[in-house]
Amino acid sequence: MIPGLQAISLLELKVLAAPRHWSVEGHLDEIPSLTPLRGNISAEHQSNILEVKGKINTIVTHCCDRCLGEFNQSLSLNTEEQIWLGVRDCQAAEPNNSNQLDQIDALMECLDPHGSFDPERWIFEQLSLQMPLVKRCGADCPGPPQPSTEKSGTQHQQPDIDPRWAALRKLSSS
């Protein structure tokens, strides 16, 4: 948990009538990082919309999906998001015109207007979206480790093979 990033009531944000700013420096338990997360975020209550902006940087260590080696990746977050405050059903929101209806449809996230905004959770979600689905260490990845074939005189040593495959080995050598 990052100190100072406690959830804040949306009603409290509304009363502020100005953006709430947080300075970020620390580690998230859900995203182990090599360096602390550094940056800032702000949230502003704007009637039926919560506007959140953030700039965060860190470095995380991944395990390559091909060679199982570790590599570092820099994660940079510089984003802005508008979150709908209210019911998800546009009919219940009673928009004034079709332009407002289009804006409501464009908002993917929704929060209860009597609930709270958790800046640490928002940072976690945004950084998770920056993570690669397939983790590769790079173009020079050696790939999966190959069994070594050592020569002993003129005979090749057979690598240790699971004895359950012996019947198949007999068929293939016939």
C-alpha cells in the first residue's frame, strides 16, 4: 500500500469543488516493481463525471514466456479517464440531448455517486493495462532450453527419457 492513497468519498470530492491531487511514491502489493512507483494523480468531480488524470513511472521485472529468463520493463502511465457517476442505464440518467447520450455511451467505467474513489486501485488497473500479455525478453531471446547432446567416443548418449515412453520408442525404432 502506498501511503496517502486512501480512498476518498465522491461526496467529499464534490464539496471540494477543485481537483484533489495525490503525490505517488511507493510500491503496490499487487504489482511487484523493481523501483517505486513515482508520479502524481488528480481527480475532479464534475457533476455526473469524475475526471482522473495520472502520470506514473516504474520498472517491473518479468519472466520471459519463451526462455524463462528475467528481464526488466519500464512502465509509464500518462493518461486521462472520465468515469460516469451514476446508474449505468442511460434511460434512468435522462440525458438532455443525443450528444450527451453519445458521451454517456463512451464512458466505460461507472461509480456509485455515493461511493468512493480509490486512487491506489485506479493506478493498479491502469498499470495492469500497460503489462504485455505475452512476455518476451526481446528479439535476441534464445528460446526454450534445448537438451544437450554430448558425444562419448563414437556413441551418442541418449538423453534421459521418461520410461513411460519406452513402448513408443520401440515402435519408432522398428
